[in-house]
Amino acid sequence: MDNPSEDSSDSPQQQQTESSGNDEQRVYFVPYRWWKEAQDSAPSDRKSVILYAVAPVPSYGGPMKLINNIFCPDVAFNLRREEESLSQSQESGEVGVSGRDYALVPGDIWLLALKWHSNSKAAAKNGKIFSATDEDIADVYPLQLRLSVSRETSSLGVRISKKDNSVECFRRACRIFSVDTEPSRIWDLFGQTALFFSNENNKMIKDSQKQSEQDLLLELQVYGLSDSVKNKGKKDEMSMPYLNGSSFLMNGTGSGITSNLTRSTSSSFSGGLCEAGTLGLTGLQNLGNTCFMNSALQCLAHTPKLVDYFLGDYKKEINHDNPLGMHGEIASAFGDLLKKLWAPGATPVAPRIFKSKLAHFAPQFSGFNQHDSQEVLAFLLDGLHEDLNRVKNKPYVEAKDGDDRPDEEIADEYWNYHLARNDSIIVDVCQGQYRSTLVCPVCKKVSITFDPFMYLSLPLPSTSMRSMTLTVIKSGSDIQISAFTITVPKDGKLEDLIRALSTACSLEADETLLVAETYSNRIIRYLEEPADSLSLIRDGDRLVAYRLHKGPEEAPLVMFTHEQIDEHYSCGRLTSNWKPFGIPLAAHCRVLKGSDIRSLYLQLLTPFLVQNGAQADALNFDRCSIEVCTDMEPDNKRVNVFPESIAEENAAEHLDMEFHFYLSDDKATARGPEIVMNEQLQSTDIPGRLNVLVSWSPKMLEKYNTSLFSSLPEVFKSGFFGKRPQESVSLYKCLEAFLKEEPLGPEDMWFCPGCNEHRQATKKLDLWRLPEILVIHLKRFSYSRFMKNKLETYVDFPTHDLDLSSYMAYKDGKSSYRYMLYAISNHYGSMGGGHYTAFVHQGADRWYDFDDSHVSSISPDKIKTSAAYVLFYRRVEEVQR
């Protein structure tokens, strides 16, 4: 029953001020026997209990009674306070025996009782612990009542009208409040109706001039009394009465009797795909790229112990003075949001208040960019811990040296130090402890520490290798273009790629490889630093490796980029511009004049020359007699090029020399001065490299088969080399990779107290103490200075029996090391975009897919995908034999 409301002469500003001081509190109308069974989990204050007897309203007899029933078909009755019967019932303890006793309880107490019943039923089914929602939960539906206080302050008048309720709800009200059959009683267990008998309220009603103004429109949330409960198993049209119903939500205060009445359409689910009245299956609206936040929130909102905690009186533990906290604002915002998500019949919630609080305290999540669900989860867990930290004054704690003491003693000491400064529901439920061992490679000094953890970030070891395809171009008298696919370490360096490619293409001792990346037929960068990470190379990049002879240092690398006229219509006019095409060609050669550039270029193009008819006869030279000395070979061998001795007119006659050569920048984006054939070359700004842009005439495009050097494969393309095989790895393998001994990186050097120097020590982690809720983060995203990458590895993770006992470095003989999966945060798509969802377990074998505001059931065999990103496990207690 909501707080009473009535029109008041107070100003709107005053009404708003009064209303803001009280939270909305729904009141549930339930069978008294149902509540009494769970009374230990949701106790009431006996001093505030009010007992009412349901009594009929006096009506006219004879013909007037028939007329009254026709024109006023409302359900009407009185509620008469029974002080004497209350004291007798409390003394004897015999209440609710007749089945016609009902109770009024607040929403938070109703949820506690509901969870008690759910867990009691679950305990009878194989000993499993279920969440608050169970398959036997009945529909919750609203019932609107008009309430009036009679002149006698010991009774209330109640009227239920068809105008205020749906047909089905009204029919149920007639059945529940039928006073012509067995007598009924209503127990107000928390004094919700005491407000109606206050002097202020009574005086206000007495002073009212119109009887209609005395009616207070109130709402009850009826639970456990629908046809779906009484006739379980029958398929009735009333089995989902609340799916298309309406709900009146009222905010008000007791003293001012002000109202703020809003109407909202209520549905158990977005899309109506699941059963009505099921708790916790409420979606979150996407506010603009907030699916990452919604996914993390749904997983936390279905974490068993956290649900119990935040649906209870958690605010008494808020630490407003913690300098590391957020003044309790994050905890309050999360708690309020969780209550909305667990409200019966709730529609998808817009988490705007929570989002604004998150952006305020974590500016990295402000705006509407896509973020990482694990990052917001880590921030939220830490923020909730600090906001709810029970330690008001953190003591200074200095860890003692091990002094060869047993690890068990040191671990307990570290854990007690941690608890002395950190004590919250998050620590109770989500934090564990691992042992970290560092060994100096020089003096063999061993350092052991015990550190707490909130979650485990596991690498994906199956993705250690990577296939890459490059195009190798061998320069010389007979140029060769070949594609090679190699396998390199995914976290390897450029030197690993060069080594693998050298073996694949049978590189000679006097040859070297120059790797470059091309884009739009231009070279955009050279990969020359051996220590560069291969993560800088994406699957969609196009790489070319030039197989060059090791010439003298004074012989520069000449890089040719080709361009042709591109004609197209723009705004109805034919326009033309120069556009690059083909793969850039390269060779080491000592060039002095423009004619050397031309001769070198023609040699590189020789294999692509179209030889037919008279042209083939004209070009049928004795190549052995056409030689020039270049530095393409280290021992000054004669190599075949077109000689400068050929007369200019002869070359023009037979070769149609319609090439124009220009000096260019390193990326061939700017055309410099044209190269004159018989003049010395100008010096360039790039030492050891000469970039030449070659313009082709339409005639030359016909004389050469440019298609032979016009395409480059991507580093990896599924459509080109077939589908990439699905990589698979077990969760246990990921854990083993996390726990294995490995050297620290150069950027993470450890200061060895034995050597008094920074050393690249080896590090080994061991699991020591596991939490009740184990969060496992799969490291799918890799970051570097220039790019991000996502690993699509399929991780095979247990859903019912994750057994970590063999991975524990210490066992206390009391704790269980078996876990059951209850939630998954998924990421679909590529890094920097994509979409997040959540899979949540709701008891038995039922799983649900939370996709922002849309919630739908999902088969248990569909929850294991390569999109799994963060796994949530809860401990399963060992069965004592």
C-alpha cells in the first residue's frame, strides 16, 4: 500500500520538498501463512502490528439493494481494528489458520521473505542453492483501492472500483474480499496504516467539505493470490494478468498528504518473451554505447550475496568519510538501481543517475564512447568497497619480513593486515589471496609476498602463434613476385618475421629483406626496427618484402612508384588526375644520371613486357651483349639492364619511351622536379634512398601487363586463404599459463635487496585463498602504443563444476574449491566497437540473455561462445559424507 495522498493547498514547491524526503515504498498484500513461514528471515516489530477484521458495509434492503448493485457494482467493505483479538492471537501464536488471513508488508521485507521461500524450495532439489527467483513465483499485480476514514477512528472504509482496475484484477478482488463467506482478517505487520489515524490526518479529513475529496487512491501489490498459484499447472487466460496491465506509482508524505501520481505501462519483460512476474529479469536501457556498463551491472545485480545485501539495510554501512571512497554516492546509486531491477513487474530501467555518478567519479567513462566492461567492473567493485568500508580509521600497517617462517603464518599475517584496513561486503564475498614469489637471477635472493585480488586476469595461451602472408619481390634480370604464408609468435618481434620469411623464401647469404607496408599502391612505412612488436601489424595490412642484394653502402635503394591518368566525371564534367597503381618496385643501384634511372626501371619491367608481333622482334636483343656495370652484385658482375648506349631515338622508336620520372618524397605523395635523362641527379633529403615517381602514358599501359604486379594479399584474409580455424583452449590451460613462472619484462625490473640493483627476476604466482564469488577475466584485448587487438579464441569453461583444488598452494581443509558459473559478460565484434551482453543463471537449468533492455531465455548449451569475456562463479559447498 503506497503512502496516502490527497490534494492539498500547499504550494508545488513545498509539496516537492516534502515528497523528496521519503523514498517510494510499495506495500504487498500476501497470505499471512506464507509470510509467517519466513518470519525468521523477515521479522516484524510486534509493537507496530495492527489487526483488522473485514466487515461488510451496511446496504439498503429490498428493491434498493438490487438497484444499488446495478449502478454501484464496486466492492466495498470496512476494516475494523481488533485490539483485543490482536493481543490474544499474539499470546496464543495461532494466527492465519483459516486461510483467510492476509498480511501487509513493505517491499524490502517481502523480497527477503520471497528469497527465503525460494532457497527453501531449492534446498529440496539436490541441495543446490538457487537465486531469489524460482519457477513457482506467482504473478504480482496491482490493485487500486479508495480509502476513507470514518468518523470513528477505529475503522477504515475501503472501496474497489472497476474504473480503477482492470477486469481481471477486479474479479480477483471480488474473490479475495468476499465478506459473504468465511470471515477475513488483515494484519498490518509494520504499521503502514497507522498514518490514517493520526490527529493531523483525521482533522484534515473532518475539515473537508466534499465526501469525494476524502477518498485516498492507494495501491496494493497483490502476491500469492492469483489463479496461477491456486490452480497450478492449468493453462488459463489469467496466467499472465499483469503483462498488459497498468501500474499507478505514488510518491507522498504522511504529514503533508501530498501526491505525485504517475501512470506507467508495466510488463515483466521487454518484448514479453518470458513469464510475467519473474523477479530480476529486468533490462537496462542503452543510453548510447552503454552496453558495456549494462553487461557488468547485470552480472553484479545477479550475484547472490550482493543481491541480499543491497536489498537489505545496506545504507547503515556507508562510509561517508572515507577519503578513498566516493562519499557513498556510488554505493547508493548502485543500491537504488539494483532495487529497481528486482522490483516485480518492472519495465526496462534507464540507469541515468548511475551513469552520471559513474562519469563524475570516473571521467574516463563520461560521454558516450564504447568502453571495456571489465574496466568498469573493476572500478565499480573497488568503489563499492571503499564506500562500504567498515573501517573508519585505517591503521598504519608495515609488513614484517618472513624470516624463514612458515608460509601459512606469513599468509595469515598479510591477510589480517589487509582486513585491518579493508572490511566490506566486497572483501567478504569477492576478494581472495595469492602468493607471489620473485627470484633474483644473479644472487638467487627469494622474495615472497601475499597479495589480495578481486578477480583473476587470465591470458589465452592458445593464441601464441599467428599466420601472416607477405609478398616477396626478388629484383634482378628476372624479377619474381611470390606470396609466402609464415607462422610467427603473436607477441613476437619483427626479427621473428624476418627469420621465418628468410627460411620460407630460401634467402641467400648475400641477400637481405626489406619489409614495407603499402596502402593505396604507395609505401606508407618501412618495417626496419628488429625489436618492433608484431602486434603493430594488423590482419588487414598489406606487406611487401623486397629481396635485395647486399650492395655497397654507397649504392642507394631506388624505390619506384607507378602512376597513371585516372579520368572520371565530377559534377557532369570529365576530370582527370594522376593515381598510383601496382606494387612499388625497388633495387639497389648506383645511379648518377637520369638515364641510369630509366635503364634500371626498364630492366625491372622487362618480365611484364607484352611481346607480340613486330614489337617482339624489335625487342629481341641479345641480352648477353647488353650489359652495364652496377652495384647490384657485390663482385661487380655484369647484370642485364637496358644500356645507356642505345640511342635515344632508337629507344623511342622501339620502346615508345613515354615514361616521365620525378623525384618524390618517402611516401610518393608529392611530385618533385622531373628527372632529365642526360643530367646529373639532384641530391635527396633521404640518405641511402631515392624515391622516384613514374608517370605512365596510356600507350605504355598497353605494352606492359600491369596486372602481374597490381595486387597484394592482406596479412590474413579468410576469404583468400580459407576460413581461420577456430582456436580453442580450456579454462584450466588459461589458469596454468597465469600461474607459470616467467621472467619480468624490462619495464618491470625488480629491485633486489641482495644485489641492491634492479634485476629482471622470475615471477611465480600461486593461489592461496579463494573468495566466495570468483570473477575470471579472459584477456581478449591486447593494447600497444599504436593499436588494439582482440583475440577470438574459444575458451571451454566449466559451467557446473570448476574444480580448483589441484591449483591451490595451500588448503585449510575447510573451504570448498569447487565453483558453479552464474553469469557471463560477453563481447561481440572488434576492438573499439562491438557490443556487450550478459548471460545470467536463474535457477535450475534456466539461463537468460540480457541484451540491454531486451531479456530473453537462452538454452544452456548456447552460453559457451568465443564472445565470453568475464566469467562469474560462486562457490559450491562440499557435501559432508
